[in-house]
Amino acid sequence: MKLLTRIIVSFYFMSLVVLISTGTTIAGPLEDLLLVQKYQNEMTAGNLKSAERLANKLTDPNMVNLTASALYQGYMEKNDLKSAERVANKLTDPNMKSIVTIGLVTKAIELKKCAMAQPLIEKLTDKNIQTMLRMSYAISCK
């Protein structure tokens, strides 16, 4: 988890350098940078809820995706599927959203949280993946 947050902060620093060098207004990015630093501290300490509150204040869509995916992973490690689903819904990239939804369905089936798995399967757009997950659901949840 520490490595991921370091990567996120490094990525953001590089983005900030590009913004400064191109003359783009940096008021928003600087606020986001301060939030990411606080976010990293909370993630390192294992305070996912506090980190999520900070991530909710971010304005940069790339940072929102990066922090949401890191939070998603943290919640999945703790088997907190409701929180993982909540942060997954904040992802703006459809491919990332699809990948984490598949992970949520798989984990929900594994933990026998079948009521949660069924509606998530229906959210997926790839019919082949839906079919595969429906078979897993039928084997484990019926």
C-alpha cells in the first residue's frame, strides 16, 4: 500500500511540474497536492475512512481515479465490500470501473454475499464476462 501511495504522489509531482512549466493556473493543483500528502499519511496509517474523506475533496480526475483505486484495494483487503463498492463508483475510467466491478463480484461470491453480487453482475457491459460470473454465481450462491 505504501508503494502505491508513493507512486501516486510521484505522479502528482510530475503533473504539477508540467502544469507549472506550461503556465497553467496551479491553485487547484496545489490544493490537490496538499490533500494527496494528507491522504498518503492516512493511507500509510491504515485510516481508510479518513483517507477517503480527503480523496473526496480532490478535483483532478486522474487523482480521483488513482486514490479511488488505492482505497478500493484497501477496503478489499479488509473484506469491506460496501466501502469498496462506494469508492469504485467514484472511478471515471470505464475500464477501471469494469475491472474493479469484476473483482467485487468475485469477492462477493467468495464471501457468500450473493445479494450483493447479482446486481453488480448486471452492471457489467461485457456479455461474456457476465455469463462467466453468472455461472460462478449459480454454483456458489444457489
